[in-house]
Amino acid sequence: MSRSIIKKARLRSCMTQVGVAEAMGVSQPTYQRWESGAANVPKGKLSNLAKVLGVTVHQLSGKPEPFDLFGIDKNIADDRTYYGEVAIHFRSGSAPLLLPVSEAERSALLTTLQGRETFVEVSSLDNRTVYVRREAIADVFFSSEAYDDYGPDVYGDQHLGIHPDDSFWTIVEHYDCPECLDGEFTDQEIEEARARFSLTEHQLDELVEDGHIPADKREVATEDARAETDRFLQRARCVCWQLPEQRVRYASVDESKDLYETFCMLNLSESDEFLYLAPEGYHRSLFINLATIDYIAVPTHKFREGEIESHAEELGETT
């Protein structure tokens, strides 16, 4: 079991080592040894530790968390069960949003839509936490099957498929710098993740040799593969927002803690306030008028990473 898994779970819950130890009925040094990896968590205590930290045993053990794509496994929680898609259309007539969501997110959104918050928050299964300005919404459609009533071209290329795990998006984010992952994943895990959103030149050669791609179409296939990779990289690294009747704009933001602390308070802000982002500090910063946008979206995995970093700072710890 990775020591970082237990520590991240504790920090996400904003608990101290002493607090977890007391909840578990063990001494702080004993718990510290579990967290550091100096000692294994006894099997008889693993389930209780997961409960205290608000995670599943699968998550705590570092095993892949089961995901029910077809909604048929009653043993899998609603937050890991695919519902279908939510289509959000805007009063301005600008491009709509298409979001794949879990059963749990569907239920949460149904409740949120009855509320009064300035922004309706939706967390999709393709790494988008979206804040939709309530006043900008024309209608919201829920569909348990692929949503195609408005035609396949209406939604553009925003839907990248079902990729619900933060680990996948962390690997995507560091595509150009796998060494920055600092041993968090095995070489096999990195290779398997990369194969889901990119093709190497060697793989393209093999596809041509096997007849899957005509030889005279290899260059086109290469450009298509690069474009697909770029779409995933943009989703993993950028904040995006839509102004009415204009194209979506993007800004790459590196600091996860700043991202979290900016957006976790969004519904506590006045709708006419400016939201400040500093992608490159002095060299590049911007203000977004919250009263004018249709929506603004952030990479979910970076938001959650920032939550951990923010809690660590609050507890006087490091990540």
C-alpha cells in the first residue's frame, strides 16, 4: 500500500494523524507507521480505517476502483455507476454543454437545479468540474443513453469518453514529463494510461503494416492522433470558460492549490464580481466577469489535488 494514498485520504478529510489515531483506537506513532509505510495496516483494521478517512477499501489499498458502465451491478456505489449524459443549453444560443455523469451526480444535480445558488456545479466523468451560471441556462436535458437529439455536430469534440479516475488524468497532465510523477505510478500504469489517449510513431507504423490504416492515409492519421492527444492535454491542464455567442477560451493553470481556493468559494461570491486567475503570475494574469459567462470549468483532478494541498497547509503539513 502506497504511503501517499493513506496520507492523501487523511488530508482530503482534513484530519490530523492524532485525530485518525484516536478514531482508530491506536496510538499516533502506530498510525504514523501505517501512513509512512513502515508498517502495514492490519487486515482487521483496514475497513475501519477506510471508513474513518471517508474512502473505500479499494481506494485505500491502491487497487483500481470498480466502475459500472452499464448500471447493472448493485454492489457498486452510485458515484461509480454511469447514468448517462446531461445536455445544458444556454439562453444566449451559444454552444451547449454535454457532460457524462454518474448516478450520484445526476441525483445531486437534480437537487441543485431546485436551489438558488448563482452557479450550478456539475462534476462529469471526463475530468470537468463545471460551474454553470444559473441565469444563463435555457434548459437541462437528462438522458440515460447517448444524447443525440440535436445531432452529433452540435456538441463539437468536448466529450472525450468516460475516464472517471484522477490517476489517469494525473498521468495525462504530466504527459511531457513522466519523471515529474515522482514514482507515484509504475511504468506499466503510465504506459497503459498513455495508450488510451495517444499513439506513438511505432504504433502508427504497426497499424499501417496490419492494414488498419491505408499507407497513403498515415499522415492524416498522425495529425488526428496528435489532435486527440492535445484535446486530452487541454482537459487535464486548463481552465476553460464560455462567453455568450463566443468560442470557449482556455488558460493553463499550474498551481492546484490556487485553483481549489479560487473555485471552492465561487458560490459565495457575488455574481458581478471578477474572478482572478494568474496562470503565469506577473507575466500572464486575467480577470473574468462572472456575470457575463455561460460557464467556467476546471480539471477535476487538479481541483481535488488542490484541496489536499490546501488542507495540508491548514494543518501545518506538507504534501
